[in-house]
Amino acid sequence: MSRSFGELAAAIDGQQRRSLDEMAEDMLRPMLQEWLDDNLPTLVERLVREEIERVARGPRR
């Protein structure tokens, strides 16, 4: 969090000329990567298991 505010302050001071969108993207990327690392394997496993169960039940009559 501190690093992000430091980067924002540096951008405002004119040391970096980037758009707000670029700064937001750079700040959000590590948070998104952490969330994906923490949650994606479990999410994929659950969805695959549900799909296998659905296919194994066969067509509905």
C-alpha cells in the first residue's frame, strides 16, 4: 500500500508522466495476481467437479 502511494506521489510530482488508467492498472495487477493465485485453483477444481457430476448424471428426461 505504501509503495502504491509512493508511486502515485511520484507521478503527481511529475517524475513520471503516465495516465491515471496506467497507474491504476499497475497498482491493481499485483492484487489481481495474488487473488488469482489464491482462488483460481479452487474455483477451477470446483467447476470441473460440478461439470463432471453433471455429465455423469446423463441427459435429463
